[in-house]
Amino acid sequence: MSNYADNSQKLLSKAVPTVLSSGIVKSWDLEVTYSFPKPNYQTTDKPFIKHFPQTVNVEYLNKEPQQFTKTELLSLMNLSHLDLVFDSSYESVVLPSQQSRQADFNINSLAD
């Protein structure tokens, strides 16, 4: 598997908390945006952008919205999994197919 995700910029593009009456965050609706290639990365590969939304439950952290950082919110997402999904998406959407149909195949060339 290629490492397009490693050479992509990953930005937290959405963060919406669901807050309990006590002020504690119950969950976050998060979205990370992958942009390939990342700034200053030289490549001849085509650019690609993909958004990954995810809801994470954080009530156990017992924190108010302002007590979180962007880095912490990103760390709550399963980025290693999303990296694999991004790489797979890039390869299936952007790269040319590695298969061809042999319409002129001679079936008589096969053994009985």
C-alpha cells in the first residue's frame, strides 16, 4: 500500500461538541480533511482531497469544550485507520486501473 496519507496535510475541519447541562462535553462531531499533496511536497501525482467525519464519545474525560485542543481532538480520531482508507481511496479514485479486458481471447487455446 502506498503512503499518500503520509504526504498529505491533515486538518481538523469541523469540531462540534454536544454538551451536557453540567458543561461537560458528551461527544464531539469531528471531521478531518486530508489534502494530498501537503504543502512543499514535490510530486507529479494528482492532487486529492477527502473528508472524514467521525463522532467520538468523550464524556469520560470530564472536560468542557474550551479545555480541548485541536491536537487532542485529532488524536481522538483513529488516524492510522483513516490513513489506510485515504490511501485506498486515492488508489481507487485517482490512479488508472491496472486491469484490461481481453475481448479477443481465444477460448480454444484452453485445455479441455
